[in-house]
Amino acid sequence: MATPLPNGGNNMKHSGPVVLLAIALLLGFTACQNRPLLTGSIYEDQSLFVRLVVDQTVGGGHSHPASMTTEEMVAVLSGIMVEEPSSLIPSVPLPGKDKEPPRHPAFSVAEVGFLAPLLTKGLESAKPEEIVTFYWITQQPPPTEQVTSGGVFIDGDHLHFLLSNYRSPTRYPPDAETMRSLDGRSTPLQPLVPQDTLLTFNPITALVPPEQGFLKNPFRSKRREIAVLFQTLTGDTGGTVHKSH
């Protein structure tokens, strides 16, 4: 004859959902902990956000506030190049894209002139635990919005540049795990869609080799990031390039 289960048997029936709930809460708490914390605004309009944030995945202890000239930032942004992979299936041509080679500057001259003083101002205001992020919406062609976003911070004489999105569509499906649409404006360092472009820089003489440590951080290993000796750029010319996924 079977022995009736004690009350503990009923408790075991409910232990599964309780454990799952606890795990969900823990993952949610961890996700919240890893979300960037907005700490200040440098510039905002309908298409461009330049903000100070604290991001645990990037870390802190940076050399902020940083003394950097607008000319040095112009040189950095002008040297950043992207290299788009060739595709077996030709994409729908966009205005101006037929004249754009696969490897080309990430920013136009006008974009560099507008963004450089804002990033410089951000670095001058940033605290050691903060980084300067940007989220820039463009339209190619209207009404299809695209976004280029990332961030900058300085460690010693190295300026780190992160390119998280490059001409990524803002009309994207929800996240596969949470089934919620991402708000790229609040997470400028998070790719909205898979990124295939390579990040390069010219000249090579101003580029910090990856083995010097800035890519050893496991949290940043999959980010497109380069470090530049920005103080040498205004008097540097020529060279080849390094690539960073």
C-alpha cells in the first residue's frame, strides 16, 4: 500500500516555478545592472544624442576629465574608416552609395565638423567612471531611418573609439530573448542588428596595437573598438591600417 506523501510533496510541486521565477528575477536584475546609466547630456535634438553614461561593461577609471582639442578629435574622426564586406547578392542601391567604395570614411567632413566639438566637450566634462556616447539618426532614403552610434573615452594618452552601429536600421524586429524592441537611444553601445562592417584606422602610426591590453577585457572582446594615440595625429601622415571586428 502506498504511503501518502507529506505536505513536503506539495511543496516540491511548486518548487519548480519558484526556482524559475527566482532565476528570471536574477537575470533581470543582472540585466538592469549591466544597462548603461545616463549621467549627463551634452547635446540632444531630434536626430543626435551626445550623452555621458556609466557602463559597467566598459569599466571606469578613465583619464577624465580629459584635455583634448577639437582639432585632435577632428583628426581622430577623420581617420576612422569602415570596410564593408562584399556580398554575393547585390543590395538595393541607395543615393550616393554607387560612388562609395567598400572601404571609406565612417564620417563625412560635415559630420566630423559637427560631432568633434561635442565629443570633445563631453570628454572635458566626463568623470573617471563615465564615457561619452553618441547616437546619430540619418535618413537614406526617407523615410527609412538609419543610425550610427558608439562611444569614446580616454585612458592615458589613448583615445578609445567604439563603433556599435553603422548605418543600422531603426526599424528592427524585437530582441529574440525578451521579445521587446530595443531603444537604441538609451543603449548606444548595443548593436541593433548584426554588424558586418570592419573598423579600421589610418594612419597606422597612431594606432595602438591590440596586444597592448585594451582588447583583453572579455566584456569588450566582441566590440568594434580601436585605441588611438590622438596627440600624435595632427603631425602624422601616411601609413597602412589595422582592422578590428
